[in-house]
Amino acid sequence: MQRTGRRDTAAERAVRTELHRRGLRYFVDLSVIAGVRRRVDIVFPRRRIAVFVDGCFWHSCPIHRTVPKTNRDWWVAKLAANEARDRASDAQLQQAGWTVLRFWEHQDSVAVADVVEYTVRGSDSGEVGSETTSM
């Protein structure tokens, strides 16, 4: 687990590259709520939009979910805690007025960028509120 990077996964880089190509500028791996140790993958602070690109294994993707056979009980608890932490993070961000967008690493980066761009550009006109969107 120590070798697992916290940021710059292939899926995150692909989404960030597509967003940058479209002229969107953002912050990466940022803590947005003071006193909370959780970090957001891609942040648009002026528009208060937080984007997460979740790994299928670590965040228990409903399509690609697996549990290792060795030390199964520990892994079940660990992955359940990750899911609970994700839901708690979503709630904290929403309460602070942020729009939360969550995507899976297996999703097409262009499709993800489409949703993010629509949300960011739509927030300029006040169309987007505090919500969580998952694809």
C-alpha cells in the first residue's frame, strides 16, 4: 500500500489533460476545507467544484469490485471504511457549499471532461448548485 500513489494516477492525468486542452484551469490534490485532512483530486475553487477520480479497487466500484482472498476480513473492513470516508467527504463538501463530482477510473476521460466542463461553465451562469454527481 505504501507504493500506491495518492495522486497523478493514469485516470486523473487523462482527465486533467483533457480539461487543460479545453482551456479549463484547476488545482490538483488540494485540501479545500480547513481542518479536514481529505484532499480533492481536481479543484475549481472559484466555482467551488470538487472532482474526484476514484480507483475501482480502493473505492469499491460496483462493476470492478474485488476483495483479496488473503486477509479477507481486514480488506473488507478497509474498503468499507474507504467508502464511508468518501460519503462523509461528499457530505462535508456539500455542507460547505461545494459541488462534488465523482467518477470511476475506468470511465472515458473525454466523457468525464464533458461533464466537468459542463458543470464548470454552467456554474458561471448560476445553474449548478451544491450536489454530488457520480457517473
